[in-house]
Amino acid sequence: MIDKTVYKRDDKGKKLAQQETGDVKKVRFKERDIELEKIITIGRDAMNSIVISDDPLVSRQHAIIEKEGAGYYVMDKNSTNGTYVNNNPLKKDARHELKPGDVITIGKTKLQIL
């Protein structure tokens, strides 16, 4: 069986991107549940979807959570101190598929995937 990447801008990729996801629907941040959208930006800058202004270890544009097909993925955006999922560091510009129960650590701040 050949493992073939689907280009997200062709017809098949667009169809996959429109499909509903599995169980991942929200992220918990500071006792607040946030509905996941197509792209969630995380960082210190006020323009982010999730603003972490009280943690000096967080970069201005630290990480993103992105929906693709049936899944959600987190990616570090070349932050100074890195992004962790379940205490494991993400490689710069590498994507990690999220599952319910995962904990994203950015600086000293934890975000739980629901």
C-alpha cells in the first residue's frame, strides 16, 4: 500500500478539510473552555486567539493550533522557550496531532485539550 500525501488545495484535500473532526473540540485555558476553530494562535501579543500576557516565558507569537481534515495539530512558531505536549518538546515547525486529554505547555502555562 502506498502512503500518499493529499494536497489540501485540490478537490480531495478540500473535501477532507471540510469533514467534521473526532472528539477534539475545545481547549481549556485558565478555567475557561475555548471552542477550537480552523486556526487558533497562542502567544503574548494581543492579536492572538489565546493571549498569555502574564507569563514572561511566552513569545509574542508562540504556537498555533490548526484544524486539518479530521484532526487538530499544534505547532511551535519558532518560540524562544519551545512548546511541549504531555511534557515532550515539539521540534521547531513540526506539527503534533492533538488528542483529548493532551496538555500543551507554553512557558509556565498549561492548556488542556478536551
